Amino acid sequence: MNIAFIGLGQMGRAMSGNLLKSHHTVTLFNRSRSKAEDLLAAGARWADTPAEAASEADVVFTMVSDDSALEEVTLGDPGLLNALPEGGIHVSCSTISPDTSRRLAAEHELKKTAYVACPVFGKPEVAEAGRLWLCQSGNPAAKERIRPLLDLIGQGVFDFGEDVGAANVVKLAGNFLIGCAIEAMAEAFTLGEKNGIDRKAMWEMFSSTLFAAPVYRNYGKMIAEEHYQPVGATPALIRKDMRLLLEVAQQSVTPMPFGNIVFQQLTATVAKNIGHIDWAGFAGEVSENAGLGKKR
Amino acid sequence: MNIAFIGLGQMGRAMSGNLLKSHHTVTLFNRSRSKAEDLLAAGARWADTPAEAASEADVVFTMVSDDSALEEVTLGDPGLLNALPEGGIHVSCSTISPDTSRRLAAEHELKKTAYVACPVFGKPEVAEAGRLWLCQSGNPAAKERIRPLLDLIGQGVFDFGEDVGAANVVKLAGNFLIGCAIEAMAEAFTLGEKNGIDRKAMWEMFSSTLFAAPVYRNYGKMIAEEHYQPVGATPALIRKDMRLLLEVAQQSVTPMPFGNIVFQQLTATVAKNIGHIDWAGFAGEVSENAGLGKKR
Amino acid sequence: MNIAFIGLGQMGRAMSGNLLKSHHTVTLFNRSRSKAEDLLAAGARWADTPAEAASEADVVFTMVSDDSALEEVTLGDPGLLNALPEGGIHVSCSTISPDTSRRLAAEHELKKTAYVACPVFGKPEVAEAGRLWLCQSGNPAAKERIRPLLDLIGQGVFDFGEDVGAANVVKLAGNFLIGCAIEAMAEAFTLGEKNGIDRKAMWEMFSSTLFAAPVYRNYGKMIAEEHYQPVGATPALIRKDMRLLLEVAQQSVTPMPFGNIVFQQLTATVAKNIGHIDWAGFAGEVSENAGLGKKR
Amino acid sequence: MNIAFIGLGQMGRAMSGNLLKSHHTVTLFNRSRSKAEDLLAAGARWADTPAEAASEADVVFTMVSDDSALEEVTLGDPGLLNALPEGGIHVSCSTISPDTSRRLAAEHELKKTAYVACPVFGKPEVAEAGRLWLCQSGNPAAKERIRPLLDLIGQGVFDFGEDVGAANVVKLAGNFLIGCAIEAMAEAFTLGEKNGIDRKAMWEMFSSTLFAAPVYRNYGKMIAEEHYQPVGATPALIRKDMRLLLEVAQQSVTPMPFGNIVFQQLTATVAKNIGHIDWAGFAGEVSENAGLGKKR
């Protein structure tokens, strides 16, 4: 298949690399070409615009930072929407608002192309290993056609039906669940520390028993050690996701007390210009409010 | 060894049953004898008072509902403290305040006996399978002596040092982490439901990927199905634990925003007289506040 | 002066009535003419469109329900923007987003007309008495020219400078402060009631001593009596205001824990379809969560 | 009347001074005598113990820092309980738990003396002016007898019936309402500041219109100016009051979301060792979390 891949951040590079390894033709577009060099050396092609990338594609993946970046590469001039051949499929992997997905899906339908929402879970190293978890929603036939490609970048795909916005809601809910686990561990470990208990000993116990799951294992280690590196995603980036979550909650008239607190902690972190750490570093709000001094 | 076991709720029956199976002599005390019948039939002995149970014991386990029940069986007349022979060890498995542990440990020291805090994690069926997770703190020599017994009731023991209150803090923190996971899932699944997404599909995805851990698997199923049975522990019982948590937080000057919300949700559940469900049923506060009607 | 007045809800009728009484020429527009009958009988003129109302006006007041209604009457076809004669002033009294004010002010500037943000505080009966409190921001010369008109509808005007969005932020902050007083009283009176203390006795004391101010006196009476009539503004309407507040907070990176709670209580009230009471009725969330049963 | 006054902090000195001015005999006790010098010079008598102070008293006032200090001067040896002549009245003005009042009232009844709960509202300068607001509960006959004395220290007395704990609940609720007003203003003014609006201009408007009440006027000025002097009460002292409030809420099964937040902000302030400012300074948590830097 001819594949276009638009958006070469850490995640996009890893995902397009896995598509490339399996001998598909992959054409890349990114705002700055320098991010593409390795992939071009490995056989990928370069396009100067999203439209050029999409113009001969069967499937175009997008993995960009937010709603407006996605709208730009899709609807902008020259965007992928007008260039993608009839029957083409846009696999939209970014973490965006469900309403943006619904609007773009409607635009694609008018052009006789399809739009599938397919956000992903996993840090960059998971993406490199082709072990992402994917959730998808949208047109059934399109989902069936792209499935072999999804299997190249992920270890499993969960389907949420035909409402194209559904997978986006699930992705936002997933980041929210991670944020809740971060805050919960931050409070638990801080309470421990203030009572003379080693943070790492608590983490070791919980993350290997009741909470033996990747989120508690990986984010928990950062929180236990209060060392928020490497940066999977910044506080500002995930704050954007939590803003989208709260917008969905507001539109659907759903109170989310934990959602508000996670958003608040990220907001305080961003307001204090603490930007060069992983977003799990909002855990530092908890220890600083307990008088334990700054470690970020 | 001669073992005494005081407190035959669901958890205590399962734990003392496992001790009995391994051919130790086990003497039981409980406020109502009827709970002991099966165990007596299987070879356990009966004592009419905590003192009588402890009077010939090497080790006395207590597993009672709260601080005052523990103080009653320990310090009451006739309590175990005065009866336990010199060198005896009190293994205190209840979920109680760290300060109660510290006070009782000091009393035991005066009598040349030892007190080990050893709270447990796991639902009654896990206790029956001898697969509890245990956390302990207190006198090192005593902890070493009881270790073979702990291995009969649990699948692993985590040590938190010599401050006898430490294990109690860890236990409270563990219940808090579970409470946070419950509230987080309640909000995520409710948001999904209000956006047309199946609660069980969300649970299936998260609990088999990023959150593939027993808490998300087991409590999550109840929350996804909104069916809070069977009852592992009631809302009122765990509300007591969260009260103890917040007392420790207050004494150690630690803000816990998530802790407050979990306590609030349990408080609302108790205030509305919703008592005959598992404590995970406080998740219903979230869906009811989102206008989804009552399922509890 | 020739005055146009657009938007004849409870507030708009009262305000335009006061302008009319002072012998200005007042031309009215409202989506449904029936609301205007009394004012027409008293000498006001009728216009069939916002444009017609504004076409000969020196000053056009708008008092509509939200941002999109204001954009419709201003920018729609036939809207007031294109009709208002050069030098004319748009006095925008609605509770809207500061960004909407800034955008409309820029449009007016292109047409050589002026836009002044002038939101108001006070219930309908206060508006009728010409005793509103007004806050304004925008072009200094325009503010000076409209001042005699503002004195006809209010008992005082507070100026917040030239950034036209400032008065809108102040208005949102004011509604937020009222919401906080409502929640605070709801919690205090509910705590009292659950401890055997008369809600009205508490209200009587606080609202005549430390909190002897209109908000505590008036909203407090509703909360003490748990009778949320008459309806000054519905929960849904003020929930919109709190949404705008939280948007401003989000854009300016400001955590607002109380803001989140007030929004949550209103959200729960709206989600439960409790719509025909004054917005102070969100206080019922507090008593219901304390198990006191429904009075709304 | 013979009056004893125990507890000569800022408040106690002002209150006993007003009793002294009206030609009653006033006998003082305080842990350190130095605080009494001015009053002794003005005609008060000194007692070396609470018992000595109470031994010839018709009425003994207590105004101490917390429950344990009150228990010490009342039940300690030599405490006032055993010394107060039959028929004597203990007027308890401290901010304490309702349960402490109930317990002490029962002790007094056994001795045929009476205990009236009579906590006060007002800063030290208000106390000096004899303009406190008082709330009382307890034995009706005792309340009638002390009324002329209360009129010497306050401008008004509000009665909350015969349950002696009621006035203590009202006092805690009052401090809670003040705390809520502080947090609400902190959020509103911080939102304003982050949007270019002068904090003092917002305070000026609100505290002279909808919120024209002493709490908004006085605490609001501190918050607007971010200058938390003079110190009426420290963060640590009022944190104790909020702890008592939350205990009453917990015992009576009442969720208090605002109560939790006020307690959290005070807890963070205390945890950071910010102690030499008025408790309104917890408002600084809000501006610091908004990235505005430290002014405390």
C-alpha cells in the first residue's frame, strides 16, 4: 500500500518507522524536514506539503500535536483532504476533541474518502517497539482495510463503534485515568514520606501487587524517585488533553471532580513554568504543598 | 506453635482456616461463637475470652473491625495483653490507626511481649486461597519468628521497618489508592456512557492494557456493570479507613485533595443509607450526579 | 438621545423601562414582540430587526442571553453593526466572554462606532428600581458619553479601564463570588441542620452581622428556607456563566478550586433536570448529599 | 458581680478590660502574669490558679486557645470546676469542639454549677470596642443571668437553644464561612490580576456593593493588597478550627467540599512554615499556584 504519514514528533517517527520496516511505501510530511532524515535514509519518501504526501496515498496517517494542527494539515491549503484520492482513508491518531473528528469525518465523506479515529496509548519507546495500544472508531469498511497496518504499530486494537468521536473520548478518558493514578500515587507516597516511610518501598509494594500494571510501574517509579525524566509528554501538552476532556464533560453535563483536580495540578505546574519534565511531574505539586521543598 | 486467632469475620475465618490447615494448634475467640462452628469442626479450639485464647499462645492474631474493637480485645478485661505469656507475639492484622499500633506496642513491651503490625490486602476469596498481600512493621526478631505463619496466609510480605505504625499507614494508603481507582473509573465510564460509549467496553480495554491489575480488573467490573455485589467491605467500613487516613494526613500536615473526594463520596453514600453493597458502590455518586438515575 | 434596546427578558424590560421613563426616545427589538407590549404602550417604538432598531440610534443597548445571541444581533443579517450610524455606541450589558467583547469591539472600531462592555449586577426587581450596579470597560470617550444613561439604570458605575474585556471578567468573577457564597452557606446550614440547629437561625445571625450584605441576605434566605423562588436566573443560565469563567481561567492559566466546585454543583443540578428554580437551588446538592432528602 | 476571667490573649485582655470598666470585680488568671499587668493596674485582681480565680466568682469566663487548654483550666488540678461555688456559671468563649462543651456541661451539672457556650466573633480591635458578636447555647436560666455581662463585651447576642454544643457548631461554621469568603476572593482577584485587572479595584467594587459586609471589607483588603497584617489569628490557629469543623462534619455524616478546600489551603500554608501572617494569608496559595510568585 501507499502510505502517507504526517507529523514526525517522537511518536510519529516511531510509528512511521514501523510501517516502513514492513515494506510499504511511506511518504512523509512534517513541518521541519530534519526530523525525517533517518526515515528518508531508510527508504521513505519526502513530500513538501500534506497535499503532496496524500496525493497518491491509499492511507494517510496523521499524528500531530492538537486540533488546530490537524485542521491545518487536513483542511489547510494545500491540505490532505483535497488531495487524497477517492476511496482513500485518513487514519487520525492525534489526541484531539471528538467534535473535531466528527467534523473532519463529515468533510471526508463529502469527498468520498474515509476518516477513522485511531488514537494510541504508549510512550515513545513503546511506539518504537510496535507495541502501542490502539482504539478506533468510525466507518466499518475503512477500519477493516487499515487493520493490517494497525497491527504493524500496535499490539492490540479496541473498537468503539461507528461514532467517529468515540475513540477520541476513550483516549481522553485514558489519559485522565493515568492522571488520576499519578495524583493518587503522589498523595500516597507523600503521606508515607511525611510519616517516615520510604517512597520507593511503597511503590515497590503497590506496583507489584494490587496495582501491578504498566501505569503504576512506570509513572510510579518517576513519582517515587521524584525524577521526572525522560519526557514522554510535557505538562503543557497533557494539560491540553485534560482541557479537551473537561470540554467533553461540560458538553455532556458530567461532573468530574477528579478531572478538575488533575487539570488544576497541571495548570499550577504550567503556571509556574515547570515545563521540561514529564507530565507526571505535576506530582511535585503534592509534595510541595506538603512542605517538602522543590525537586523539580 | 500455639496460635490464638481473635476476630472471625469473613477475613478472620479464612485466615485462621489456613493456619489450621497447616497443623498448628489454633484457639479461636469471637464475640459470637456461631461464626466459629466450621473451624471448630475442623479441629480448632474455642476460648470464651480473648485472655483465655491468648493464655497459652506463642502467637495471637487479631483481625477485628476497628481501633476500639482492637483495644477492647487487647486491653479490656479479660484482654489478651495480660494473658499472653512472656515472649509471645501479637500479630495485629486489622486496619487501624498507626497511633493505636504505637500505643499497643508500647504496652506489649512493658509486658515483655511483642506487637507486630501486619495489615493485609485482599478480598475474602483471596484470603481463603491464602493469597493475601501482607505488609508488616515492628520488632525485627518478632517479625522473623512469625514469618512462617504469614506465608500460610499470604503470597508475599512487604516490610516497612521498625516503626510499628508504618505498616498501618501503608495499609490506609493502599485502601486510598483503591478508592482513587474506583472514583477515576466511575468518572471515566460515566463520561463514556454520557457520550454513547459502552461502560464495559471501556473497562475491557483499560483493565487489559495500561491498567491490567487486579484492582482495575475486579472493582472495575463492578463499576462497569453497576452491580456492586458481592460485598467485600461496606461503604461504612471503608469510610472509617478513609477517616483514619485523613487523620494521619492532618497530623502529618499533608494536603490530600483526592483523599478528601473519596471520603466525601463515601460520606454521601453512607448519608443516603446505601449500606448493603460493596464500597465500590460509591461510584454510583458519580453517575447519579451526571443525571443517570439510580442503580444502587 | 435616540436609544435602541435589544433584548427584552426580565432584565432588559426593566432597564429599557427606566430609560423610557426619563423621556429618551427608545426603540425596542426582541425576538418575540409580546414582551414589548407594556413598553410600547408607554411610548417606546418597535423595530422589526436589530438593524432597524440601531439605524437611527445614538446608543444601542444589548441585553441578551449569551455570546451567540449577542453575535447574532450584532453581526447577523440584518444586525446592528452595519446599521449603527458612525459615532454610535453599543453598550453591551450581557454576561458574555471577554473575548467576544474584544472581537466585537474590533468590528465596531472598523465601522467608526464604539463598543462598551457594561455588564450589570442585580436581580430583576433591582433592575426595575433602577438600582443595578454596573461595571464598564472600553473606550474612554464613549464611556463618558453614555454615563448619564447608565445613571438611569443603576445606582453606581465601576470602571475597569480600556481593555474592553475587563468588565466581562469582573462580571464573571462577581457571579462566581455569589456562587461561592451560596455553596458556603449551603454547607454551613446543612452542617447546622445535621447537628440540630435551625437553618434560619444561622442565616439570621450571619446575614445580620459579619455577612450583612445583600448576597447573604437574599440568596441566604432561599438557602435557609430551601425555597428557591422566585427565579432570578436558572441553574442552566448561570452554569453557562461559570463555564465562561472557567474558560477565562483556563486561558489565563489560573487554578480555581472553588470555581470547579460551583460549576460541578450546577452541572449536577442541570444533569438531574432541576430547571425551574433559582440557581441558588444548587444548594440542594449539599443537603441531598448529606442524606436530608429532596426539597427541590 | 464577682467575675473571674481566665485566658489573657489579645481577645481575653480586651474582653476582661470591658468587664472591668463597668465596675465589676474582675479576678484574672493567665499562664503568664505579664499579660495581665495593664489590667491589674486598672483594678483587676490576680489569682495564681484557675481554682483561686473561680473560688469566689459568680461567673467565670474562659477564653483559651483550644480544647485541651480549656480542659486543663477546668478539670486540671487546681481547676475551676471544683472551686466554682454552687450556682456559679462558667461562660466558655473559646472556639472548641461541641463535644468538649457537652462533656464539660455535664461535669458542671454534677457540681450544681452551669456551663454556657458563648463563642465570639470579631478581631481584637472589635473586642476592645466591646462590639463582638456573640452566640450562646446552654441552660436558659444561666443565659439570662449572664446577659448583662455579655452586653458589656458585645453588640449583640444570638441564641441557639439548650444543646450546649450548638453555639460551638455555629462558631465553627462562622469561621468556615469566613474561610470560604477568603478563598473565593483569592480566586476572583487572582483571576482578575492574570487578566490585567487591578485587585484593589475588584475589591473596592464588590466590598461596597453586593458584598458590603465586614468580612469582605476587612479580609478582602488584605487579599487585594496581599499584605496579611496585622495578625488577628495565625494560619495554624484557624487550621485547628477547620479541623474541628471537619470532625463535626464527619461525625454528623455531612460532606463539605468547600470545607475540605479551605482546610487544604491552610494545611499547605502551615506545611510551608508560613506562620507569622494573618490566616487570610492562605490566599497566597491561590496566587502562587497561578504562577504569580510569593508575596508572603
